[in-house]
Amino acid sequence: MPKRTKAEAPRGAAGSVRIIGGRWRGTRIEVAARPDLRPSGDRVRETLFNWLAPWIEGARCLDLYAGTGVLGLEAVSRGAASAVLVERDAVLVERLAALRTRLDAGAAVTVVRDDAEHWLTSPARPFDVVFLDPPFAAGVTAALLERLAQGWLAPRALVYLEQAIDAPDPPSPWCVRKAGHTRHVSYKLLDRSG
């Protein structure tokens, strides 16, 4: 049987991921064994943040389905002004809060315990970069993109979407600016063309 790479670790497996760039570079984040927790791998994140390099400095970021928080924390590590990490799992929220304290992130990182869909029913405030990585089987991507378009996106905002390899591209007016894939995951950087 072939050996799994870290990027292909089974869903819900414990382990760790690391922040790969910026002021918190090398910081290890423990991954709890939780259902549907599937942290973005190092290679995928390196590609993503290369794509985001022209936009990340000073950006206001939203990490829905934060899980380990690695996407939002990587953004702040690399110069984003702030990141809001939304996660409903109480164990993961507790870990995110402890990690925020350990990193001395201050007001740059906000941890919110809520369901992503419910949180998006609160009064909207615009973000420059949104990380959207819901459980693949949840079937919520189209609804979330529609909600984000209702006041949650700053002008020229970008949405990073991670989904199953066979998932279709989002419908118009969403435009895929960049795309990549691994054996099981498709990842895309989107904006709204309309």
C-alpha cells in the first residue's frame, strides 16, 4: 500500500501543520482528530499565498470553517491586517483561542464560535480575502458564495475556495482567476466579474 503524504492524510486524522511564511513561520499547529477536519497542505498553501502576495499586505481576511485556523493565521503572519476565524466545533475554537494567545496575535486575530452559514446572517462587513473550505459533503458552497456577495466582499475582494476534485466551478458572475489541484482536492482563487 502506498504511503500517504501529509497533504493526503485521511480526514479527521490527528497530526500537525505549520505556518510556512512570515513572522510566525515554522509555528506548528496541532491538528485535532475531528470529523471533516482537513487542513490545507503545505504545497497548496504555498501556492495560494504566492497567488495572494500582491493583495495580502494590510488585507482584512475571513476564514470560514477555520478548523486549525492555518489559512487565516498564515495570512496575518504574512502581513494581513486581520483575520476573523469562524468555527463551530467547541474543541477547535478552544484550540484556536489558545493558539491566538500563544502567538500574541492581539486584535489581529478574532476567534468566533458559530456556524459559518449562521454567522453570515449577521450584519455584513466587507473583507478583502475570504478563505472558504467547507466539508466537501456539506453541499453549501453555492449558498455561501451567494451570501458573501451580499455585503461581505470589499471591492476587488478575492475568495479562495477548496473543494472536491470533481466539483464544478462556481457559476457566473464568479470568475476563476487561478486554479490548481491535488489528487483529491481542487483549489481556486475567485473574484466576481459582475
